[in-house]
Amino acid sequence: MHELSIASSIVDMAWEEADRRGVRVNTVYLELGPLAGVVREALLSAYELAAAGTALEGSRLVVTDVPIVAFCPVCREKRSIRSAQRLCCPECHTPTPEVVQGADLRVTALEVEQ
């Protein structure tokens, strides 16, 4: 389960930032795209395990789903893609290999207290 190693990395990063600022982390906010190769539910469970016994024990991981967006070379526009299995422009149906969003796995914010 690689979600546990990802969760451990998130906990480590959040703890380092909290330690540097002298604060306690209550919530970690994360953006997750369908092309990141991470199962959301597994990551949430793994986060609880990774945080147990650390300064982040009791904190929450809030995951925001990020849609797949690709650049269509024919329309010359960024388009939201409906399916990760079929990376085609929803307007002209041209294959859209240039994914600009959707492989995200990014911590966007920490909710902290002094």
C-alpha cells in the first residue's frame, strides 16, 4: 500500500513546517487528481496511521478532488476531460496528450494553532 508512504511523507512535511513555525497542525489540505495513482480512501486511512504517535495525531486530512484538464491542440484551449481512460477533447474528440491538471498530489494549506 503505497498510500502509507505518501501519508508518512505528508505527515513529515507538515510536522517540519509546524515545528519551524512553533505551531500545532489541526488540518492538512490536499489536492488530489485522478491521475495521481492514489486511492483517496486508502490515503485517508493511511494518514491516520501515519499521524498516530506524532505531533500530528488527531489532525485531519481534507482532500479536494482536482479534475483532469488537458490542452487540446486542435481547439487550442484547455478542456476538462471526462474520463481518465479516454484523454480526448470533449468538444472535437481529438486525443489530448498534454495533461495540465489531474495528476496533482499537492498539500495546499495547513490549518494551525499556536
